Amino acid sequence: MNSGNYDIVFYDGHCGLCHRSVRFILAKDRQGIFRFAPLQESLFCKTFPEQTRQTLPDSIVLRTAGGELLVHSAATVYILKQLGGIWRIFGTLLGWIPEFLRDRAYRFIAAIRYRIFGRPGQLCPFIPEHLRERFWL
């Protein structure tokens, strides 16, 4: 699978909220445009040099098929818009909120995510056969 042809969502494999977010995207992404890889796996290291990785959040990082890097609430807005339908509307509405406010809320949730959503026992949950091609593990 060529990582340059897809939007890739790098997620915290140790985070329950991130796992739930991946499952949500999988359920709503009928076109199959997103691929997934834990931040703790080798694809993340191969995709971004060490100097760049040190500046990225430890929750969700999105690299678009066009090579754009999106983090924090910008990644969330992009994902929602790409999912289409009602999610595009939610993404558009969320995008109207100033980014500094969206990012403040995003960072707050990211800071408490382990306390609220826990840490899964595995880095990667069981993935059904028909979805495995969408993950780099």
C-alpha cells in the first residue's frame, strides 16, 4: 500500500478516545479515503523526520494525500468535512469557530483523555479482515 495516495490518520495507540475516533471514522468513511497508523509504529517515523515529530501532538496527526500536515482541531475539521453528509456540515460549523478557541478545547480534551477514556490493553485493537488493508501495523 502506497502511503502517498491516502489521507493517513496517525493516532495514539495507547488512547481509548483515539481508538473510538478511529472506529467512528471507519464507520462513516464510506469512500475509504482514510488510512490509519498508530503514532507508535514505524510508518510515523518514516513519514516525518525526528525534528518534525518532536513538534507534533501525541494524539492525532493527519497527513493528507497531498502532503499537508494537519494537527489539533484542523485535523478534526478536515476529517469531518471529508466524511461528507451531515458530518461535512458539522465540520463546516466547527471551522467557523476561531482556530485558537478550537485548539484550546482540543488540547484540554487531549490532556484529560486517558483519565476519561482509559488506555486500551493493546496498541491496536482487533481489526476485522475487511478493514485490515486500511491500517499500517
